[in-house]
Amino acid sequence: MTLHANSDPGSGLDGQYIPSPSERVRTQVADYEASGGVEGATLEGRPVVILTSVGAKSGKVRKNPVMRIVDSDRYVVVASAGGSPTNPSWYANLVAHPTVRLQDGATFRTFKAREVSAEEKRYYWLVAERFWPHFPEYRRLAGGRDIPIIVLEPIAPTQAGTAVGEQT
């Protein structure tokens, strides 16, 4: 178990980690973590971050690579599942346990997840599409599913005082 400078002992984020059943996800997370975000840091040439959450049903730690979408001091995660008709499993985790950890390169931060809707969601679709041009296609493929957008708002300082987006 690895403790981080900004850990919240009550969040469950430092509990037992259960790797993904997907070999691609397991490998990408392991490579990213082992290299401080140098290896496994992209998907189709675009940067990713590692989202750590607590399982909605299991209560165990889960980790997923998600597109790196930044808006000021917030991150945006889109539960597109590549246009699948169902939400990705990590979405239920964020709804059930909104305190999450994000690893962006070698930096770890703790956030509170909040789903957006209406005008705010329209704004975040515009933000997300600047980072990942496939989102409009995913929205069409989702077959009428309203793809959730979650904003991650910081609740703890950065590790070693490095701000999000700050060059070191």
C-alpha cells in the first residue's frame, strides 16, 4: 500500500488495489505508475492520467487511464466508454465514492468528483472535444445514451507543491 502526501485516510483510496480485468488497462496502469507517467502515458498519441477510485460494489481500489483533460485547476473525465451503449464501470465508482486520486505524470492529487448537466455540461463538452476529437463520434455511437461528464475539483494540495499544468 502506497500512502501519498495528500491521502485522505477515510476515502478508501489507500486500500486493497484490484487490477482491471482488461489486460490493456492493467498494463497501461502498471507502466504509467512504474515510470512516473513516462511510459503508458498516451492513447492514440494523446496524454492520459490515472484515475484511482473506490469500487462502487467491491469497496476496493480501482485504477483506470482516462484522457488528460484540464480546465484551470480542474480535470474533466468523460464516461464515453468509446461510444458504448453503457457507462464504463469507473463511472459508478465516482457516483458512489466521489473522492478520487489522479496521477498526472509524477504528481498525485485528490479530487471530489461532480457530475455536470445542462449549460455546464455543454461547456465541458466543448472543453473535452478540444482534447479528444473522437468525442462527437462517441456520442453518435452511444445510441442515445447521455454520456456523463464529471468534473474533478481539487480538495487537497499538490504533492511537493507542484500545481496542475505547472512545468517543473
